[in-house]
Amino acid sequence: MKKIFAAAVFFTALSINAQFTVTIKTPANFKEQDAVLYTLNGSKDIIFTKETAKKNVWTFKYPKNYVGMMKVTLPNTNNSFNFISENKNVDITLETDGDKVKNIVYLDEANSLMNSIQEGSQKKEMILPALVQIKEYYKGTSDFGKALDTEIAKLSNKTSSDFSTHPFISYYNINYNKFLVAENSKDVKQDDIINFIDKSNDMLETSSLLRPVLVSYLNVGGNNNVTASVDKLLERLKVETPRGQVVLSELIDIFDAYDMKEFKTKYLTQAKNLKCTITDRLAATLKTNANVEMGATFPNYTFYSATNTKMKSLADVKADKKVIVFWSSTCSHCENELPQLLPKYQEMKAKGIEVIGLSMDTDKDAYTKKIAAFPWINDSELKGWNSSYGEKYNIHATPTYFILDANNKIISKPDHVGDVLEYLKLK
């Protein structure tokens, strides 16, 4: 299970004069009171502020110009949803069922249009091929056949709309279609992508396009030319610039997520050795990586609702060695690997070794059923990739393992459960 996660630091808007407002309405019976607003920088969600509902309405006042993707999370009910800002008021109504958001109604013009475009794109990608296949077997001229022809023609329509009054929608859709839609991007060259990244305005960082475009850039260059491709891009962007540092940070995370250790090490070292002013974005990448370097003291974590222990935090757990595993009940690799610890657990305990599982789950029932079989310490914030420890411990995939000594220093970072058992001489 892989996911690019997001988290940052709270700050509060000081100005009462908003450039625009984000208004979110919920039904009277929806119990959630808190909502957190995020902006975007590359692939990182940046927390802007937290608001409390007043009569089931949240109103966020944004004090400066912002054009791009935004997100709101409802932390107590574990809901989240995305929308866009074109520096104009955003108006959203949530339709709920119990504590779950079942539908999002975008009432402002920009989000209504963006939602319509994305729904059309999803239908074209997922439904059109099926309709074409059905048509191959259905030669009739009945009303059903005519309806098929009409829907196929509608979904096949390639006419472009005029988004001149919607700068972000125009930017997003033009560049998404050019660089990330397979049928259009097959003729895109590396220089085309370099020019796009170099010449784009600030919407590149706020559009959510940067990371997938960088992955596309690396794929175009091929696996045998990764260093040459990255060096060429960074030389053009100038790594001392804010854009260059965002791209460098994204590349480090990409290499981490795809287990390309050689390249991650090379460009992380380059980032560490920069003599210029470091942006907050790159500083965050450096910090999370420093947290989990070999020999580093593993940052403490206060348990949320831990089982099989009375300890309040990870540091409170006393053991000669600790095996930390980040996992999820939806992760197939976890399903295969974690049960292999079960027959060894009592032997581990006898040797002074404790296992601590930190789950990236969101579904309480699924998580609870899984941990019923796990006798070691288990904990989960039930926030998935929005869990606080995702950013703190630089987690890009599950399962991820760390082995700590009695002083909570990292002494091993095994790739698989077999490596854990081998390191602990339990195989």
C-alpha cells in the first residue's frame, strides 16, 4: 500500500480582511464540530487553520491570494474532501449519513465546473471502453442501441471548452491532458516537461500536478538515465531557487516511495549540502529523513488508544529492543508478513524484544478485527495517511519496519519481516 501523505504546522490567519472565504454547511444532525483547512505545496498538504462550526457552518477567511487545490478534513469523524480556489468565495454543502459524508455539493461556479469536468473525465476513462465493447456485440437499432450511440458520442467528444474566466481550471486541465493522459503524453519529450516545470507560475505547486509530472519525466528518461535526467532538470531550475527546492524535495520523496535508495541517498545528500537559504518545504523533507536515519533517536510518540499496554508513549515502553511496524488492514503485504511474527512473539518477549504496531487504518472495525490476533502493542489514530506519525517517521508505504535499541536509537531498518527475524536471530 503506497500513498503520498501530507501534514504540516498550524498557523493562524491574523488578518480579518479576507481575500475570499470558504463556507461549508452540514445538516443539523451532523455531530462534527471541528474542521481543518489545508493548502497545497507540491504534494504536501499545508495546514492553514482550524475552525469550529457555528450552527453547523464552518467559515474560513483566507487572508491572501491563493489559486489552487485546497482540502478540508473533519478530524473527529475522519472525513476529508478536496476543492479548488480561484481566489473567489467557495461554497460547499455536505450531505451526510450518520458521521460519514456521502455527497459533496459544490455551489460556487468554479468548483461546480471543475467537478463536472472531472466526473466527465472519469466516465470517459472508466465507462467509455465498456460501452464500446457492448456496442461491438449489440448491433440492434432499438432505443437501447440509439442510447448507446448517443452516450458513446458524448463521451468521445474532444471539443475543448473555454475556461478563459477560470485560470486554475484552464491550467489544470490543459496540462493534465497534455502530460498525464496516456494517449496525449506518448509524444511528450523531456525538454517539454522541463520547459513546463521551469516556466509555470505558482499554480504548479498548488495544482497537484507536480509529482505525477515528475514521475512522467523520469519514465520518459528511462531507468538507465535517472541521474542524467535529474541533474539536467535541477541545473535548468537552479536548485537554490524555491522552485528548484520544491522539485528536489519531491524527487527525494519519489525515490523513497519507489525504494530507489541509491538515488534518494544521492539527492538527499545534495539537499543537506546546500549553502543557500532552505525553504520550509525542503526543510521539512530534511527533518523527516533525519528523524529516521540509522543511529538517530526515534522521535517519541504519545499513544492514542493503545492495546496490550498501560504505557502512555512509545518511549515509556521498556525493552532491550523494539520492533516498530507501520501497517494497515488494507495492505496485502501486511496481511502476508505480520502473521509471521505471531509464532515468534513469545520467544521475542523472552529475549526482551517488544513489537509495537502503528496502523495507518481509517476503518475502526477493520482495525479492531485485525489486532484481535496481535498480542503485541497496537495503536492507531484511525486517520490513515493523515496520521501524525506518517510525516514524523517519513512513512511512504506499508509495512515499514524499524528496530530500536534500549535507548530508542535506530539500529536497523529491515525491508521485510524475514529481515526482522534474521536480524533478531529468530529464523
